[in-house]
Amino acid sequence: MPTVYVVAQDQTEREALAALLAREGRRLVLLADLLDFLGKERFAESGCVVICPPEASSVREMMMRLRTAMPDPVPVIVVAAKADVSLAVQAMKEGAADFLEKPVKDARLVASVRAAIEASRVRAERMQRKRELTARYRTLSAREKDVVDAVLGGRGNREVATQLGIKPRTVETHRSNAMTKLGARTLPDLVRIWLDLAGPAV
């Protein structure tokens, strides 16, 4: 189940947010301080963080500390009082998924949390796919990797054979083996897998 971490110094504020989000059936972790959150051993792969800074001026510092401690992007929703446009822009530049100004409407916060959790779910799926593809990629021989690189570079089997100093039939064998190991049934499948391997994890 997705986890929503609520970070707010004010106990009344924490409890109000918890009561609202609990109606959504979310697993909640309530924390009084950002250090408590950063002290967690591991952030759940699916979820988000709702941060209520004690003062508007601390938004940028809190976001920077989060990004330094957690290089993997985690959806963060900032709920701040007396915020101006420049502060909102600053928070978004530091990686905030959303920026809400108090008093925030219940429906607006719920919608923001839903969107953040969905983004987190997609991120988790991509990370899992990247891990699986990386594991498969490691089973390829050096020659199979060379052949796939050359084939995806637009070269035909004979050109690849000449480039690598092997027979066209051997190229076909390496290509077929590589596709089987990677789980690619067609050339477009292979292209997508190669792009996913080369791209970011999220």
C-alpha cells in the first residue's frame, strides 16, 4: 500500500492532515521533523511526502536537504503559509511535485496526493523494469553486446560481420541469443529495451 509521510511540527496540523488522508485509505507515517523522515532506513517505493515548513523561508532549505539525502526522486508536496510566486517556483525547481498555500482546500490536497502517488507508482515500475533489464543485460556475452550495438546502429548482418571480423551466420546467432536473453521478440522490442537500459531509472 502506498505510504504518505506527513512532516509537520504542529501536532494539530499533523492530526488534521492524517484525518483527511486516512479517509483515502492511505498508510500514514506522521513525523514532527524533517530529520525524523531522513532518519528512516528506506523510503517506501510507492508514496509521497507532505511537508509543512514551520516558516516559508525554510522551504528551499528543506527541499535541498531532501534532495541531498535522497538522490532518487520522491514526490514531495509542500504546504506553506503566506507563500509567494517566487517561493513556489523555487520549491518546484528544487524538485517539489506540488506547492500548496494555506489554507488549502481538502479536495485540492487529496488530488495532489493522488497525483503524487500515481507518479510514484510509475516511478517504482520503471525502476523495477530497469533492474530486471539490467540483470538480463549482464547475461549477454561481450560479443552479443557488440552485435546488438552494431545492429541497432543500422547495420545489416553482413556489415556487422565485416566490422567484427566474424561470419554473417555467427552474427545472426549472437543476435538471436541476445534477443532471447533480453526477452525481445522483435527488432522494435529490442530497440525499446536498449533505450530503457540506456535511459534513467525513473
